[in-house]
Amino acid sequence: MRKLKRGCLELKRDVLRAVERGYYRPNRIMQIANIDPKRFPSLRQELTDRGLITVEENTSRRGWRKVGLTEKGSRTLKLLRELEGLIGP
């Protein structure tokens, strides 16, 4: 039986979970959340625009970024978990 593709909501949830678990480097977040590197920048930008994550540039190392979860992102992740509990996985 084929596994269904993840929707946009599942992708965002997986990124938020990876950041919550302490992964803050974009490359590691992509690996943990299993997201295509071509899709990650637009997904990261959308989560940043919505205020769910923060992205800090480090000027000491070229191209290095640190991703963090905001309070709004933590609340959103909590609500998603409650919703999954109600409707099942």
C-alpha cells in the first residue's frame, strides 16, 4: 500500500517539531523533518512571516543561520497536538 504524501500542514508541523526538539541549523531541520532542500526556503519564509519561527543570521560565518521557535510557534504546535489527539494520527 502506498503511503500518502504529506500536506502543507504536516510539513509545517514537522519543521516546528524539529525546531522544538532543539535542532536550529536549517540543514539539520531539513533532515529531521524530511523536507526537500528546494522547498525549505519558501517554507521557512512562510513560517517566519507568520511569526512561528525566527531566523538569526550569524555574521561571523558566511551562510550560517540559527532557527528558533517563537511563543506563537509553541502555542501553534500545542494546538496541532491537541487536534491530532482528537482526530487521530
